[in-house]
Amino acid sequence: MDYLEIKEGGISLKGIVLDEKTQYGIKALSLIWGIELKETCDRINRALQAFSDIWDTLKELAERILEVLPQREDICESCINRRTRHGSSSRAEQPRKAVANIKWSEKYRPP
């Protein structure tokens, strides 16, 4: 797949013409390497293709890892209300007790 193409004196990326700054950068890279502009575009295309292949490989690897990892178990409705997992022997989590919001001056009034 060609990413960079030379069309009508300009360089395009997948059909979209690049701005002048990017074109000058590619032309400067061509001059530094001492090769033609077409060869520079071919090298950049090969590098971009390699990155695309690496990305696809990593994506496939991540999907395989997710298949191997254990999935979250479904919790039945009665266990959701008791806040325990199905088949768990641990005690249910107790709800937090309400705390009265009393001002200090009311709590410690002088006699």
C-alpha cells in the first residue's frame, strides 16, 4: 500500500496533498540521503507499512491475551442485594451506620 505518492509536482499522502512545510521536509530528507524523491517516498512507505504491520501484530496479540485471561463472573440477583459473590463464604459487607450531625456546642453544654 502506497502512503506517499508524487502527483503533479506535489507529494500526497493517501490522496491528500501535503502542506509545503512537510513537502520541504521530505525533499530535504531526500537531499540528505542523496537519493531521488521517489526513492525517499518509497522508503517512507516501507517504514509506514512496517509500523502498520507491527500495530496489527500487537492488536492480534492483545486480543489473544484477552481471550486467555479469566472473564468476570456474573453475579446473581440475590447476591447483588447481599453484596457477596455467588458461592462466597465471606460475610456480607455491612452498611455504614448513620452518624448524627450534632454541633459541638449542643453536645457539650454546660449543666
